[in-house]
Amino acid sequence: MSGLTQVKPRDYEEAFSVEGESPYAVWAASRDTPHALQVGDVIEVDAFELRIVKYVGFEQAKWVLPEDKTPAEVQPAAAMA
């Protein structure tokens, strides 16, 4: 599928840093290294803009953050029993 991909921060960890003028320049710089970009990898471009590697190239990605629960939603299990 192409288009905006929603990714969860808990599924990713920062592995390395490399600079390039474009996502494809970063891909080329990381090729043939232990940190070569693979399908599903996420890179950060220009101040928190994300791209995810897909078979078709680089697509836009967005972090999906969990919603904060209100105190009424967060109840101890013993109180519910």
C-alpha cells in the first residue's frame, strides 16, 4: 500500500544516524553497511518529518501516540471486581 503510514514509537528504536540531502541519498549512504535500510525502517527528515521504507520507495509516515486516559478511565482492578 502507498500513502501515509501510521507508526507506533514503541515498535521502533533509534539505531544509527546518517545525513543526506534526500531519503534516497541516505539509503545510498547506508547501502552495503551493517545499517542498510530495510523495508519497514523509518527515517526522520527535516525536523520530525518521517518517511518509511517500502517496496515502492519512501512514503510519508506519522507517529501514532497513545491517548492519555482520564482518571475515571484508570481504575484499579480491585475496584472493578
